[in-house]
Amino acid sequence: MRLTWAVVAGLLLGIGAAWWLARESPGDSARKRQRAEQAAASNAEDARPVLYRWRDASGALQITDTPPKGRKYERIDKEPVSGIVVDNRRGE
């Protein structure tokens, strides 16, 4: 009988220790959520279509879909900012 109680007590202690080590504290959840949001924002930034504006050796403005090597460039969005309406009517 004592052996049965010892086994049950050992199992309960083992389960309790496993639960304690596997639990997440509130700070861990917040940090994980923040890292996930940052990763999603980074992926969204990389997935947006962009163009690159730069000047070549003669000073001419170039706009390409790949960044130039060894030159300064400006990254510009292909899509207009939300709230800007693109309309092809003129002077109506």
C-alpha cells in the first residue's frame, strides 16, 4: 500500500514539475506576439512591389526593378498610397 502511494505521489510530482517547466509566463506571450508581429511586418514590407530610383555615372535618372550595385538608391513603392485616387480624366 505504501508503495502505491509513493508511485502516485511520484507521478503527481513529475506531472507538476513538467507543467511548471512547460508553462508560459505573461511576459513570454507578449514577447512572442511582438516577435511574430515584427516578422509579419518585415515579410509584408519585402513582399510589396518596389522600384529603385538612382542616378548613373553620367547623372541620368534611372528607375529599375532591381537595386543598383555600388550606388546610392531610393526605394519607392509601385502602388500609390492609400487615400490617393488615380484618375485619367483631364480638366472635366
